[in-house]
Amino acid sequence: MLKLYKKEQNQILYAEYWINNDKAIVHYGKVGKVGEKEETSNYLEKYENKAAFHEAFINRFVPQGYSEYPPNENFWILIQYPLKSLTGTKRDIWLKDRVTDVLNDNLGWKGLGIVDGFDIGQTANPNKQFALNIFCVVVDEEIGIKVIKSALRNNSCDYTSVKIASRPFSDDAEYTLKFSAKKKDVTFYV
């Protein structure tokens, strides 16, 4: 798999490909939107090997200005759910898996990024508090938060208790709370 990006007039475009068995898929569009998909079945009938398909993809998109996205321009987005215990319940584990699947699907198909992992544990809150944290890496903070909120709200992902925070990818700064389902709860601890 390879994903390339191009900044153009206040928007970011993406182009990516992946190989699935004997099928090559090219997917491209505007970040935040599901793009166009081209599938080539039995791609080895047209291309000598995977490397030849890769080269054709590069030759198609790089001359148009696409390149790998600079990691220092990415953002971390943290999705946090409160827990009642340090280890969580079966439902909490189900929620972690559900949110991870929903976000990987939404972020991926919209060219935004990936879910990079999770943790479950005690937060830095002076009052004993536990949380499930799901970490995403995205290329656009504002669009990423918008897509994540929509995905959680529309896919049975406990939107009523979620908090969303972000920070620049290359910075070890504190996360800044960007959304809280409970409007009066504006404190945020990782």
C-alpha cells in the first residue's frame, strides 16, 4: 500500500493503492470525502509484477504533484471514553474494537489517516479516573475531528460520553480538548 498527497487551493488531495490477492485498487479524492475507486482484476495480466504496478502508480500521480505527506504536518487525535475500572468491562473492550473498526474505515476511505493504537488506564486527573484512549493520526485536524464525530455519532459508538482532543504530531505538547459530549465537562486528562 502507498498513499500520496497533494496540497491544492486550501484542500488536500490523496491517492493510494493496495493489492488484494490478484486485484489492484487505486483510490483517490479530496481529504474528508470518499473518493473514486478503480479496480484492476488480474492486474498481473497487465503488469509484470507488483513493482511494475507500483511504478505505474508513481508515474501517474507524482508528475501531478503528489508526494508522501510530511509526518511533521500530521496531527494526533485522541478519542477518550470514561471507564469505571482500571481494566474496563467486556463492553469497554467491545467499544474499543467497534470504535477502532469504524474509525479505520472512515479515516481510510476519506484519505485522512489511521487509528494508531489505544490504551486503557488511569488518567492524570488528581481525582481517580480511568479512561479508554484511542489514538488516531490524521493529515488535517479540523476535517479529522469532523469525520470522527460523524462516524462515532452514526455508528453506535457511545457518542454521549466521548471526548476528543488533539495536538500536532511532531510536538510533545499537551492535548487540547476539541469536543466533549457533556458540554459542561471541559476538563481533559490523558
